[in-house]
Amino acid sequence: MTIAGGPHPGGTGAAWADRYAAEDPVLVAARSRATALGGAAPVEPAVGATLAVLAAGAGARAVVSVGSGGGVAGLWLLRGMRPDGVLTVLDTDPAALRAARQALADAGVPAGRTRLIFGTPAEVLPRLSPGAYDLVACAGPPTEYAAHLAALVGLVRPGGTLTWHGLLAGDRIGDRAARDADTVAWRELARSVREDEELTSAVLPIGAGLLVATRGPGQVSR
């Protein structure tokens, strides 16, 4: 098994965590394509492995990935999902979606196990079935989906989990002087998640940061 190499901004411990999360050649190629596209960085290996663990722990059959990341997150999610599970991927970047489609094809993922949808969260989320998903994983700029927290939470079943990748990138979220649009959106999203009585949440300091929240049991869809 091989992994993406190079120094890790999070230090030796974070680099070791990425090495521990071994990536096969298909994932390494997908990561290379996604990085070459620019835009939102794909999830780091340690974050991808965490997504796989969350999917496996939930026995996930239905998962949504908001932001394709060139297919890197999707391949990790599929590692943890049940063999009959279906992954829905939505993205506003057609090039990223094409890269994700290539990654899934290279991995031999059957076409019936994935749905790739072009569109914004505002356009696509209302078309998805509320309360029908075990896991919703968000990546990409928070400005694209921070305003849709209620819709995202509404997608997951009671006991289901949501994740958001990237809130610790550049250590800006804790810098009071940082006022760029993404950092402001991350602060507002993190505060809203923490204050939502339906959700139990934590921030995992892996990769560029992973905000994780589980919807309380017995909650009905919004």
C-alpha cells in the first residue's frame, strides 16, 4: 500500500496519522488529480480514514458527500459503507465531478452504487429525502453550505452523523483578526452546530480539521 507523501502542516504526529491511513494507488491517483485541479483541497488520508470509520460504525447504506473533492472522500466513504450502500455526491464544479467519476471508475465501483449530481446545495438538498441518510460529509468552502445547516441536519436519520472538513485550515478560525469570508462562515457554522440542541458535536484536530456532529436519537426530520 502507498500513501501521498510530503511534509504535513500539522507536525510529525499528524504526518504519522496520515501514513497510518494507507492509500492504495487508485486513491493516490485520485488525490493527485484533485490537487492539480486547485480549488478545495481533498481530505487528508487521516480524515478519509475517519470518514470510513464513521460510515462503518453507522452501517451506512445511504451517504451524501457535499463537495466531491475529486472523488477522494467518496472512495474513503465507500470503504466503510455497506456493500449495498449508495453514495450521493454533489458539487458545483464540473471538473471536480469529472475527476470523481474517473476515480470511482478506476476503483471499479459499480455505477449503481453512486449518484453524481451537479448543482448547488440550495438546488440539490431540497430534492433529497429528509431523514433518509446515515451520514452527510461536507467539504469545500463553507460559504457554499453554511447557510443550509437546517437542510443538512434534516437529511440524516436519528443517530446519523454529519461532518464538515477544513475548519482548522491555516489556524484562522481562532485568530480574531481573521475576517475573510470562509473563516467567518466557519465560525458561524461551528457556533450553530454547537448550539443546536439536536446535535452532539466535537472538533477533531486531524488534517485541516473535522467538525463532527451526531443527531440525537428520537429526533424527527425537520
